[in-house]
Amino acid sequence: MAPLGSLLSGMSLSTLKVTGGTRHTVCVSEEDAGARLDRYLATALEALNPAPSRSRIRTLIEEGHVTRGAPNEGRTIGEVAYRVKQDETYSVTLPTPGPATPQPENIPLTIMHEDAQIIVIDKPAGLVVHPAPGAPDGTLVNALLAHCGPDFTGIGDELRPGIVHRLDKETSGIMVVAKTEAALKILQEQFAIHGRDGRLERAYTALVWGKPHPSKGTINAPLARSRHNRLKITVTRSVEAQGAREAITHYKVARSFGEPEPLVSQLTCHLETGRTHQIRVHMSHLGHPILGDPVYGAAHKNRSVKLSEVGRSALNMLGRQALHAHLLGFEHPETGEKLRFESPLPQELADLLSALESL
């Protein structure tokens, strides 16, 4: 790994090629102390060609690509509004880019609603929402570019045009996508408040191991990116913890399977906040991880031996976490009309439920 080194914008910025990208490291001067992390890094990197936008910097922070301290030993910072301190060192890893802009691809879409402002999609499991390292194409964005035409390009973000919110690759269910800048802004405001003003409604169906007690409750546990694995999210003690963000999930047990001790339960989950992997992490934290979750439920795989042969077969056929975004309600960005959409369980989840009924 050879240093490329440079002085940019009056700041001493060292640049190093690393596996999967390029790492830029900068030390905070006295005059820059107290600045917001996203603003500081946007200024520090503005002489790069191309320079990452402030929006891009925010995404890099939230995805765990920014650390504080020695480049190889630093702690991940996931808080965009963190205030930098004098003489602290920050490193930003810019992943090796894929194609400059996503290209249209003829990928089938299940469209629940479409007008001049929005398009509502029932996303299947296995479909990535937007291009990212490791998934440069074959995404929902590529499909939308083909469906919506050239006017869709660059709405809000060149790599994520029109994207208001996301679902994990292996989570199925309803998404709304903006087709204009005005619609994107209004929908983003609704999702930022996340239903606390009554405009947004989101509900998920989840199949979890065991049965939560009580059968109806609220999980209020802040989340932050793991210091040890930036691809994982962990529960923290408080929102004051480094990079932590408030996360609130409401759940209710719809039914349970297995006697006398329930082996599996079907839950309905409502989000009061919308953090990465929120339901998956919260249910694992509660001791009832989602079936088929390879990241947060791997330690519970041995529970499957208690299922019937039909149940084990259905779980093996599932091939992903048993989580489905079945309900989405929001206010139309132009007309103000309240829209509400519901999606039935995908066949593989319906088959698993049928198999569980034999317990």
C-alpha cells in the first residue's frame, strides 16, 4: 500500500490505497475544532477529483466508513452531527466506485401504484435497492431507470435516484419511490418524522424464534454500527454513546406455533424510527431473532431441530430472513391524500407459515 499524499484546502490530507477503496486521513486544526463531522470532512476532501458531496459524506458516515484515531486502529463514528475536536485524526474510506451512473436494466417490477409524482413497488426478497460496492447493477434503481425513463436520472442522488427509504436485500415488501425532486423532499420529511405526526404508517410481518413476553410491547434501544464489524448494527446503552441513534420498535404477537412451549411466533411490528436493520437487531436483542436471519440469528439455528420435518424443509427453502414489509401508508406529496397499501405474504413465507401450523 503506497501513500499518495497531498495537501488539500490548507489541510494536511494523507491518502492511502487500501483493500476495497482509498482511505483519506486528516487531522483537525484549532480553527476547525467544533465543526460538524459531515461539514468538516466535505471541506477536507473538496479538492479530490471527483470530490464527494456532503450528502455522500453523510452516507459514508452512516455506513461506517469513517473512523477516529489511528487509521488502522480507529473507532467507527456513525454520528453525522458529531463535533470534531482539535488534534483528533479522522479517516474516510471511499469505496472503489462501480459504474459512474446506474444504467437502465429490464428487471420485472411489481407496481402497486404509479402517477406523475410517485411509484409504489412490492419489492421481492433478493433485490438490492440501489447500487453499492458488491452490487453495482441488477438493483431496484436499475429497474426503475428502465421503467421511468431518462427523466428519473439524478432525482436527489445520482446513485440512488428517487429513493426515499430502503429495505434490506433479503427483506420483501412495499416501498415508495419519488419521481420528482419535489415529491422526494416531501416524502423524505414524512419518513424523517416517521409517523409521529400521523402521516406515515409502516408495518412488518416477522417470524421469530420463541414467543416474546409480554406478547405486546415496545423496544426502545438505541442502535449504532458495530465497532468490530461495520456491516453489523448493535444495541447501545444510550443515545449518548458514540454514533448511537434512537430506535423504537412496537411489536405484537399475532399467533404462536408449538406446544406447550412455543417454538415460533408471528409478529406484527410497527416502526417509530427507521434505522438500518432495526427490527432484526431489536428482536435479536430481545432473545427472539427472526427466522432465517444469517447475521443476527445465526446462534439460534439449532432451534430448527425442534421443528417438524415439513417445517425444517420450509425453513431451508426460505433462504432469507422471514421479514416482510406488508403495510405502508403515507400522504401523497402533491395532493395530500392519505394512501395506504398492503402486500400479501410472498409464497415462500406463506408456505413456511403453513408448515408451522403442523407443530
